[in-house]
Amino acid sequence: MNNSQSILNKFTSKKGQVAILIDPEKCDNGPKLLELIKKAEFAAINYFFIGGSTVTKTEFDLTINFLKLNTGIPLVIFPGSSHQVSEKADALLYLSLLSGRNPDYLIGHHVQSASEIYKLDFEVISTGYILVDGGTRSTVSYISQTTPIPSDQISIVRNTAIAGVLQGKKMLYFDAGSGAKYPISAEIIKEVVSFGVPIIVGGGIRTLEKMEELKKGGVNVIVIGNHIEENIDFLLDIKSFTCGNFDYDK
């Protein structure tokens, strides 16, 4: 285990960074993924997050090997299970699903993978993972058999986040779920940005306006997943956001 904090320091360094979430189960590890890499590089995205709820070890390894060979963008594992581990990544988000009460996702998968992760030379970032209802039944919710926090229960979201920080989590990841109808609200972000740790937000983010709202609200990393799968050319639009040329008030 590498105790350096290069990726964590990058997460902390500024607001409005962008990560593209890649689900290895949906990848061809060929021309389509190569196209995504090239457009992501053009868009100046900051990170690739790699992982998925139902990804096999073979699918995971093939995708992360392909990415490592074809891009210099930092690779961060966003694991859906204990076998999604690779030393070829730059960092691993060591997720604890704080919004649920399933012990497997609070500590069970961690115990299964602990010895392997401890021996590997990559950065491990303890992360409090909080699911908030995005208007759909997400894959994460189904697989983990947990219920997301209702989006209007802001005090519960806030207290869950505080509990994670008090436990020593180095980051907080708020997720409305894959394909969410409603992304994490500005009201929630306002309540959680002052806790002294970087904030990651994902799920249901489809517009530059929402990305700019999250950036102005203090979010460090904005994660785009499904919308890129549906419309890869959205990466070309993101270029204006990452380069500071997007006019929010236009």
C-alpha cells in the first residue's frame, strides 16, 4: 500500500475537476474505448474512474490494462466489489457505503480484499460513499440491498457525512445513482462542503449548467458516467467547462 497522497492532493487542490466513469462491463476495449480516451484527452478531463456493480475480474483487468496502455490520464478505481483491484491504477477509492446498513458494503468487502490491497503499490483513499435518491432504482442500490437517503432529508445526508468525517474518511462521495433522473441538489452540497474533506458528486449529471452549479457550490470532482455512454460527444462540450470558457450566465 502506497501511503503517498498525490491523487488525494489533486482532488483537494481545486473545485470543478471532472472524472469520467468507465464501466468495464460495457467496454469493448477497442475502437470505442479508444475514441472515448481521445475525446476525454481533448476535453482535458482530470481522471478516469473505473468500476461497476456487476463487473467480473476479467472484464476489469482487460479494461484497466487497455487504459494504462493508451492514456496518461490518472486511473482511479471506483470498486463495486472486492475483486476490482489492480496495481496498474494510480489510486483506489476505499469505499464504505455509509448510507446503507449492509455490513458487506460497510466492511465485508474490505476484509476480503485487505491483504491484497495492503501489498500493492498504489494510493488507497478512505472514502465515505453516500447514496441519495435520484428518482430511479439504481444498480448500486439493488446490488448492495440498501436504500438511498431521500433527497429531501438533508439533515440525514448531513449527519451521515459528518459521521464519515468523524470516522476518519478522507473524502466524501455523494451519488444519485447510475442514470438518475435527479442529480445531487445544490441544497445538499451547501450542507456538506464545509467539513474539511474533498467532495465528489456523481449520478444524473447531463448538462454544463449543472456542472457549473456544482463547481460554484464547492464540489472538487464531478463524475459523468451514463451521459457519456449515451452521448460521447458531450466530452467535446466539456472542453469549454474544463478550460474555463463556459458562460454560465449566457
